[in-house]
Amino acid sequence: MEIPLTKMPTARQPGCPFDPPKELIQTREHSPITPYPFPSGHQGWLITGYDLARSVLADPRFSSRKELMRHHPTIDYGDIEVPPAPPGEFLLMDEPQHSRYRKPLVGKFTVRRMRLLTERVEQVTAEHLDAMEKAGPSADLVTAFAKPIPAIVICELLGVPYEDRGRFQDNIDKFLGGEVSDEELIAAYTAVQQYLAELVVAKRANPTDDVLSDLTDSDLTDEELQGMALILLSAGFDTTANMLALGTFALLQNPEQLAALRAEPTLIEPAVEELLRYLSVLRAFQRVALEDVELGGQTIKAGTTVILSGNTANRDPERFTDPHVLDIRRQDGGHLTFGHGIHQCLGQQLARVEMRVAFPALLNRFPTLRLAVPADEVALRPETADIYGVKSLPVTWDA
Ligand code: HEM
């Protein structure tokens, strides 16, 4: 392999569905920061080491503004004009705009508030396990379990009727799945925006007991609320779902870890953190330097795009002992899977509650759970998807 990397890898090594592409690991072994020639011709940087990735995420000299994200890591669109993020889509904004939207939400996603949801998450999980058991002894874990549980929970929390999912679920999958044309992607995004625009108007007219209705009692406009709802719904839908499916796959492929978790249920908290680190479902971040920055012995010029490889950072041997080993008893926490800095995941406590409930419930219900196909036949999401995971996970058990 040539170092530095001249093209982002688009696939993983056969037989290694949980490991970052080997080209990225080799790049980090060469240097935690290397030049990256974007397909558009833009000369950017690729950061693969933990310390540098973490410091960029915390550094206000690196922007998340959508209008600055003009270079795609794998596709040559040329040097395109990108409009700023629509009002409310705060993931793609810097301060002070970002805080206007994040602040009113922080109190609604605290550890305490999310723990209060535990009972409801247990209920939703049990209902899905009942249905799986009844229809079994085999299932696609993605559609029967991993997808619907977080989807129902985020919908109830926000006040988005789950019965309306025909109008948003497939469309969200399209814009996060990395496998549709640009036209389809825009159409899917527009359809979700349209649905949420109607919903915000309805909430303002008839507020109910949920996050979106609460937010109508503020100076936020309908357009802003719609943008916030879109970020919350799409962030809450796909991320935990992929963790549940890919995490189960990883546990089934590591039987001694699975046995340890079954034997010692109190290991669930470190196990969830370790699965987050090991799987890094949000594989990469993108930022743009607002001024010249000295970093890792290099100068990142103002206006330059930087890709931060979360999955190699989470496997950095300078930060984690035996980084490629899944070890649910691991003590060295601090993974970057929920990000770091001002954009650090707002829904992380919710995701934790969901995973801490759903994994043990699944393992308890089906003590003989196993893959129903050879591991190398499990369909993986492409490396180009925003969120990594499996497309389906055929499983079976002894009835
Ligand atoms: C395992 C599941 C999840 C993972 C791995 C994850 C990961 C992330 C990461 C890495 C970021 C920061 C992105 C960046 O810095 O550019 C982020 C932001 C965000 N996440 Fe999550 N997330 C998860 C679940 C959720 C859930 C359930 C919600 C539901 C509300 C959520 C809501 C958000 C929001 C609103 C932001 C934007 C925060 C901001 O810009 O201030 N996430 N998430």
C-alpha cells in the first residue's frame, strides 16, 4: 500500500467485519496525521490517531458548518457550493448558532430523565421479543428487534406518531444508508422535512406531553423546530439500531465474551462501552479549519477539510491496550464513538439505556441464540454509509 492514503477504502477486509479497513490502520501506524487528496482535487488531511482526533473535536478553530463541507471523501463533485444548514439543524453549525438549539434540549436528555424511561424501554423490548419468539425459531434481528425498539422510543419521546413511520422511516434509512443516488437522497430528505413541517404545525395547535410540544413554548420558529426534529429523529433512529444488531453479531462471534456477559449481568455497563469503542458505528467525522492550525507537527491551512477516523482512533494502541480485542471487562474507557466537544452526542444517555436494557433481554430470552447463516454471508452496510452496521442479521435459536 502507498502511504499516505490516496483514496478512502470503500470496503473492509473479508472476514473482518468489525475491524477498520486495513489501509486506515496502516496509515495510523505510519502517522496519526497524513495528507489526504480528496477526489475533488482539494488537499486535505486524514487524522487516524486518538489524541489528535480528540483534540480537533474539542477545538473551536475547526468548524462543523455545513456550507464549509465542500469536499466529499470518496466522490468527485468538484469544488461545489453548499448552502448553510437549514435553521435548527444544529449538528452542522458552530457557536453561537449551535447553542441556540442545543441549550433548550440538554435538560430533556439528562441521565436522570433517560433513566426514567427504562421501564418503557423494557416494555417495548419485551413486546418485540414476544413477537420474535412467537414467529420463531428464527428471525432477522434487524427488523424484528434492533430497528423498531429505538425507533419507537425516540418517536414517543419526541411526540412523533410511530404509526406515521411510512412517511419517514425508509426515507431516513435512505439518507443515512449510503446506497442511493443523490437525487433519491434529496427526495428522501425533502419528504422527511415536509412530514416534520406538518407535524410541528400540528403540535403548536395541539401540544401534547412530549419534547416537540414542549419546544413550541419558546421563541423557536416552526422552521427551526422542524430542523431540530429532523436531527433528533434521524440521529435517534439509526445509530442505536446499528449498535444493537452489529453488537449482537460481535458478541455471537466472541463466544467467551458472550458467556461472560451471560454469567455476570453486572458487566452490561462496561460491555456496552466496549461495544461502542470496538464497533465505532459512526466511523468518521469531518471538520474544516477556520484558521491556520499547528497540529501533530503539520500546519493545517485555513479552509482545509479534515477527516477524523473515529474507528482507527478507537483502536489506537497508544490509547487502548490490545485495541483490536473485544474485552467487555476493559477499564480504559474514553472512546470517541459519541464524539467529543460541543457536538458530543446529545442522545448518548438514551442510547445507553436502550442498549443496557435490550442486549440482556435478548440474551436472556434466547439462551441458544446463534447466527442462522455463516458469518461471512451477513450483509454489511457499505463503508460509505454514515453509520456502519449490518443490513440484516439472520438468527435462530432452539425452540
Ligand atoms: C449508539 C448510538 C449513538 C451514537 C454512536 C451516536 C453518535 C453521535 C456522535 C458521534 C455525534 C457527534 C457528531 C459530530 O461531532 O459531528 C452525535 C451527535 C448527536 N446525537 Fe448521537 N449517537 C447515538 C445515539 C443518539 C440518540 C439515541 C439520539 C437521540 C436524541 C442522538 C442525538 C444526537 C444529536 C441531537 C446530536 C447533535 C449534537 C450537537 O450537534 O450538539 N444520538 N451522536
